[in-house]
Amino acid sequence: MENVYNSRRSFLKRAGVVAGLSQFPLMGWSSGFSTLLKEGLNPGKEFSLLKLEKLLSGYQFPFTDQFSTVSFQSEYKLYNLYGNHAVFAGGFLLKSKLKGDRQQFDFLDWRFADNGIKNREQKFKYIVSGDVHCKTDATLSPENWNVFSRIALSEDGNAYGGTGITNKGETIKGGISIKTAGKSIKKSFGTLPLSWKWGLLAVVQNMAEGSLQELRFAMLDEFDAVHKNQTLKNRKRVTLDCGEGHLIDFRVFELTGEGVIPTVYWVDNHNRIVFVISGMEAYVLGG
């Protein structure tokens, strides 16, 4: 039998590590937020959204009637987590579409160049954008990519001064080949299939849709590093009242592995990632 928690704080504690966090005033989430917790949930292992309370005051859950895990566009707000508080730090946009027998992703990640702490009036942003062409396998293995990183001042996102760097890469047998800043680099990732950092959002959505419980793979990180022995695992289900009596059944997945900070992905009943949170940052859909 499920236990019903009417406290919005119950939702926050379980919507994301609770231990050691100071208490904040209740945030202004949409009325009716409560939590239905299934047996076996261990709140001591959760990645908490408590640090986002003040910043997410008035957050309205982005309800939808349908969502395609193949062709979609998802936009997130990014928050950096510092001790007992969080700072709005940027945003992330991911677009996906089928292109022949491959899946193409276009992305844009932007952050305040000062990490959102000071000198924000200068409006400098660190922007990474590009496209990644992937197989349609379970890990969405990247085959080739084109990435442009820069510091930008103007709203059009053009590189400021000589800050622009292009990264072009492709997978080769057991490894990757990269051309960046006029240099060629090769790195191996072994026999496990390859995935990529921001593509994990789509991988997790596919896992939820296909009821896949676990994946092991190597991960392309920032398009110039490879982390071996990664695991994505379906941890649990949590049913949340996300406002006005709308019950949503979330599947919660966790990423662990060599060289990465454990990260938790919250997928709603339409196989759409709404929250992503680790010990250092959080992504909130439409937040």
C-alpha cells in the first residue's frame, strides 16, 4: 500500500543527496504538490532539489499529452550547486530527428562565463553547440560529430575575439579520432559500446520507453575524453502529484562509472526527462 505525503518538501527531498543539506523555507511550487512513495524508497540516497527551492519558486510542471523519443526538442535551465545553495547558470537545448537510418542530434549548451557568480552584467557566455550523428542502437553510439565552442558576448552567439574552437570527430574501431585546434587525437574505449554525455538524455528516455533496466558502455565526454565502464540503471519508480491532482509515474535512472559524478535522471510517464541532478549541477525542463 502506498503512503501519501502531502508536504511539498517531501517531493523536493525525493526529487533529486538529502543528508547534510540545511533546511529552506517551502518554495512556491504549484498547489497540490504531494508525493506518493512506493515501498523500498530510500530517501538517504536521493539527489535533492532542495538547493533549488528559492530559484524554482512558482515552477509549473510542463505537462504534455504526448512525446516522441525519436523526434523531439527539449529545453532545460541549468543550475550550479554550491554547498547549501544553487545558482542559475545557463541553459541546454537538445533536438533529435531521424535522418535516414541514423539519428541526428543538434544541441546548444550555454553557461555564464563567470559560472553565474559575478560580473553577469557583462553578459559573457560560454557556448558549445553542434550536431552528432548516431546509430539507433541502445546507447545511441556516436559515429561522427561537429562541435563549435566559444566565448560569446553578443546575443547571436558569435565567438568573441579568438575564442572559437572547432572539434570534429568520428568513431573508429575501438576508439575515437578527433581533430581540434589543428591537432589530431586518437583515444580508445575498448570493447563496450560508446555513448556520449548529452546524448544520455535520449538514451535514458529510450530505456524508459523500452523498459530496459540496465546498460553498460563507455562515454564520450565533452567530445575529447572517454570514460570507460559506465552503467545506467533503473533505480525505482516514484508517483508524484505534480499539481492539481495530476499523478505522474516517474522512472528514476542513475549513472555511475569511472571518472564521472553519479547522476540521476527523472523520466515522466511520457518517457520525457524532466529533472537531471548530480552533486554539482541540475537540469530542469522548462525550469
